[in-house]
Amino acid sequence: MIGFLVAGLVIGALARLIVPGKQHLGILATLALGLVGSLIGGLIAQFFGTGSIWELNVLGFVLAVVAAVLLIGVAESVAGRGNRSVRR
């Protein structure tokens, strides 16, 4: 379980490095998005038959980082909508 948390944090951190610009996400949001990304990547890799969701493999790791990048983009766009100011 601790390894899963560490992997989620690493995947989230890598995804934040890949996404251009400054993200307004804290460490807990990075961890959560990394964990969700690792679950999505693991499920897709398991679907392709490269191993179990709980195994660390290259395809699962790459897919997890891609999923986390997409999740960060979605999280930033949702958070950005609430921070818009109206100019007149």
C-alpha cells in the first residue's frame, strides 16, 4: 500500500512536470491525481494483457503518466472556471 502511494506521488509529479505552465495544485491533489492515473493506466495495461493492475510494468507506468497528465489538464480547467473574474 505504501508503494502504491509512492508510485502515485511519483506519477503525479512526473505528470506535473510534463504539463506546461504553472499548475495550482497542492501535494495532496498531485497525489490523488497520480493515484487515479496509476489506477487508470494499470487497468488499461491489464486490458491489453501485460500483467496485473498491481504489477509495475513499463506500459502501465507510461499509461499512468499519460492518464495523470490528462487528469491534471481537466483539474486545471475545472479549477480555472471558478477563478475567472468578470471584466466590464
